[in-house]
Amino acid sequence: MERGTPPRRSVFLKLLPWPERVEVARALRAETVGGVILLAAAVVALAWANSPWRDAYARVAAYHFGPAAIGLDLSVAHWTADGLLTVFFLVAGIELKRELVLGELRTPAAAALPVIAAVCGMAVPAALYVAVARAGGGSTAGWAVPMATDIAFALTVLAVLNTHLPSALRAFLLTLAVVDDLGAIIVIALFFSGHLAPAALGGAAAGLVVFYLMQRFRVRGWWWYVPLALVIWALTYNGGVHATVAGIAMGLLLRTRRDEAAGETASPGERVEHLLRPVSAGVAVPLFALFAAGVSVSGPALRAVFTAPEPLGVLVGLVAGKTLGIFAGTYLAARFTRARLNPDLAWADVFAVSVLAGVGFTVSLLIGELAFPGADEAGHVKAAVLVGSLIAAALATLFIRRRNRVYRRLWEAENSPGDDHSVPA
């Protein structure tokens, strides 16, 4: 570079390379299908819990089964939250590992902007919740509820809109959600764990070390990994840490880079994700939603969402906090890193994605259950999650619809035969 020449500024939300666009498109298709099933499960839960058969719903959710001798005599609702949702976090861990090794987060410079945006998108909603709860004299226990983005529900909104959102914006939303999942699991592990049992946690840690060594020495065969994973999960649960932590830990330990010298056509992470993503999106998360989203939508319950400090804090955090946090974090990070926005896009597009990130469901409902063990409080907070997500989806619809003509033009340019980036080199 010649003396006096200003440093070249990186482009934010530029057109992604072909391999990355293929990977993003594949992940988003699966998430979208899962979001539709998730939405159906939530509708069934709401209808069932507000029908004349609501007592049957409560009985099914409270039914206990499992081996009591090892501390696993759990209710159906508990099994879906601690058991099946571990599969969801295992897949999330694999996604995060892939981003760290092969994706946008593999270099500090590329990772800085989406990570800062995601962190701000978690911190601002939490701060707004605390401010609203304290102002109303309520509990601050639910500060983490509005922190998470539900990527499946958000993508379902995009599918319903039939939008042509550019792949870079979709990848940005996916990255935000992946970092959100990591933040949520750290929060759950640190702040929503029960009384710790050091012996069980030590056993879980030892199991994770064995898991890592098996990956390192290229041990193959599901008959080794499945029993070990179940032992790690059970020890984590009995250790007092929320069992979903075991899922994301094992996901982060799976290799996501292929060992070509060993003749691998797919990495262990790719194979496990391929097998478990349909289970996560089509079974685990919908069943969790079925027994977590069944809240009363009566007049008093809905009135509490806008008047009681805790649910109002969740509502404000999801709708205003996520938008303000992600947009301000993105803007400031771009200024700090001297990145310039893709000239084909505008900051209004970043704002629309920030609003869409306020669609929180799966993880928000989980944290709501952990933060508010009481049935009435938990019900009001869950109702606030549902209402806040619907408001965020409606507002995002307005903003995205206004720009859909621009998105369609960019989408057509990305996929045109003359685009050198649209075909493999």
C-alpha cells in the first residue's frame, strides 16, 4: 500500500462466497420448516390450555415417569425441558463450533461486529427489564427472559412474508441467534442452576474429557458416543446444572472440520447435525413448546402482561430492547471497526432485522420457567413472551415489506447466471 493511502475499509453485509451461501441456505431451510412445526405446536398448546380439556393438559404435563433410583423421575414437562431440549442445544453447539472454525466467527475481525451486536442485543433487553421491574416494584429474577432470539420463529415470519431477504442479512440473523444461544446457556449455567453436587459435576466433566479424547483420536461408532452422552447428561442434571448445558458442551467438542487424510467425506459434527437437526426441529422443540406455551389468554392474564412489572419488563425487553441493542451495537461496532455498509443496503435493513430478532420463544420460555417457579408468575411471563414475539413479528413485517422490492432485486442479482459468486469456482 502506498504511503498516505487510507486503509481499505471492510464491507459489512456484503455478498457471501458461494460455499458459505449454500451452508446458510441449508441451515435456514431446516430452521424454517422447524419454525412452522413449532408454530403449530404453540397454537395447539394455547388452544388445549384454554379449552374445556385444560385439566387434561395439566395432568399430562405433570405426569411423572423415569428411573427414580438415579434421580430421573421427572414430569412430562420436565423431560421436554431438560431432556429433549438438550438435543436443540447440541445442534446449537455444533452450529457455534462451525461458525468458530469455518464461518463468520473464525477471525476476530469478522467476528467482532456480529458478536458485539449480539451481546448488546442481550444486555439492553436485560437492562430494560430490570428498569421496568424495579420501577413497578416487581422482581428482577426474570432479567434474562427477553435476551434470546428464536431463529426458527423469526425465519417462519420471513417464510410467511415470502420475502427475498439477501443471504447476508439472513446469515447475520443466524449468527446473532447462534451467539444468543451461547449467551443463554452461559446465563442458565451460572444463574439458574440448583444446589450443586460436586461429585456428579466432576463425573460429567470427566465424561466430557473422554468425549474430547474420543474425537481427537478419531474413535468412530455411535455405540460409543450415545451411552457416554446419556451418562454426561444424567450427571449434569444430578449435579445441579441445567442439563441442556451438557448438550451445547458436547456440540462444541464435536469436530466440524473434515479429516481428509482419514478419508472423511463429512466431519462428525456434520453427520450428527444431519441426523439430529430433524429430531430437534421436528420433535424436541415442538414438544417443549407444547408443554411450555400452554398459558391462559384470558382477559386478566393479558391485562397482566401490560400492567404487572415482570411481564411488562419482558415485553419491553423483547420489543424495544432487542431492537435498540442490536441496532445500536451494530452501528457502533461498524464505526469502531471502520466497516462500511454494503452500498446496496441501508441501515433501515439492519433496523428491520433488529426488530425481527425480538421474536423470542423457545429459550425465553425455558428461562421464564426457571426464573419463576410459581405457576401464576410463570404463566404471565410466558404470555408476555408470546405477546412480545407477536408484536416484534408484526413490526418487522411492516419494515421488511417496505424494502422487499429492493430485496427482490438483490436476490435476483445474487442468483443470476452472470453473477460470478453464484456458482462454485
